[in-house]
Amino acid sequence: MIKGMTGFGQAQLSSGKIKAIIEVKSVNQRYLDVNYFLPPGFGSLESKIRQMIQKEIQRGRVTVSLKIIEKQTQEATLNRNIAQIHLRNAARLKKEFGIKGDLSLSDLVRLPGVLEIKETHLSPEALWPVLSKGFEKAIKSLLLMRMSEGRSLAKDVLDKLKSMSLQIKKIQKKAQAILSEKKSELTNEEFRSFQRGADVNEEVTRLLHYIDEIRPLLKNGTSVGKKIDFIAQEMLRETNTIGSKLQDKVVSNAVISLKSKIEKIREQSQNIE
């Protein structure tokens, strides 16, 4: 079944002190266009994310968002050389100026350079095994929405094709009636000349062929939106030719109806992957 191009998928995951929210959404686009909103330092994951998306999606503007909530951890490093310098300086001051009292541990660790505090962060590559599962879940959820839209689009296009078939039958019936009428009114030579200019059998046959060509495409799981748009353009060309060949009120009304349905099919093809 065909797929639409509008969808949204989300996944939440956690690993230790790391929590992440992944969102993947898509809208109509002629080609595949992936945009990323990743935390600073996570740009190296773009190619991996794109590979995952390309396996499932051929068309659409896809926006990928990753938010990471991390409880930052800190590491304290004891600088022994600096501590010894502070202790020697304290002993020298005590002796030189006769200062009483001792330097406590709490005082020592607060002195500059004794303890060096560093914040630690997980690297994107280290976090990828967990994130990849989240992206798989979000993309799967997105695809479910696109498939649901595809079912609605297929139903709508099939309804338009059914209506077109009815209008084509009207044209066929009226064309035969016009030819029968003209045959009784005109000489053989005049009728042959009129028939050459008013015969729409070729155009009608092509229209019916195009309708039969679109129907199986709607059951196809691959990217068919561009092909349906191309076929619809050809259908419009044949319909215009019919309208120019047969100047009749019934035919004109049927042609207007056909063109309206074809334009709507073209519009829907822009929503089909």
C-alpha cells in the first residue's frame, strides 16, 4: 500500500544517568531532505541517522530532534604537589610570624589547585547503541502514520478514478451518438472528414489505460508519487484533446469534471511518497 509523507514519531529512553527524547517528523517534499536538531557535539551521528531514515523513507522533508537530559557527573583530582607547597608555605608562615593554629584538611582542600574538579560527559559514539534503538522506535512510529495517511490517499484517488470512468462512458456514448447523427446528415466525404477531426477513440483508450495503470500503483509499497503525477499530466493532455475535438455540451461538462478529478489526483500525488 502507498504511504503518505506526513507523520510523527517519538521515543523516550534512559541509560544510567542519561535520559533522551527523540522526535522524527516528516512533511511533503519532492525529494528526501533530512534536517537535524542535535545537542552540541552530536553532529557525528548525522550520517548514521540518515542511513536509518533512507532505509525506510524515499521522499519527504524529515526533521530529526534529539534532546538529552544528563545528570552531569564530576571527577575530583588531588594535586599532591600543590598540596605539599601549600603545607610548606603554611609551616613557614607559622614559624616566621609565630602564628598559632594548624591548617585543617577542610582548609587545605579549599586552597587553589589542591582539588581539580572536572565534569564528565558521555561521548556520542558511546551513547549510540542506546540511541539507535530509540531512533528505530521513533521511525517505526512515523512510518505507521505515513501508512495510515497512505490508506486514506489511496481511497480518495480510487474514488476519483471511479468517477472518471463514469465520465468517460458518457463521452463514449455521446461521441457515438454524434457520429450517428452526422452520418445521416452529411455526405460520405463530408462525414469522413468530420470523423477524422472528431474521433476521440484514441484519447479515450489512453485515458482508460492510464486509469488501469494508476490502480495497481496504489497498492505498491514503493515510492510512486512522482509516477502518479506524471500519469495525471498525460491524462490531462488527453482530456484537453477530447474537449477540443468534440464541441458538445454533454462532452464539455464531462471534460470539465474529468479535469477537476485529474487536478485533484495531481494534488494528492504531492502527498504520496
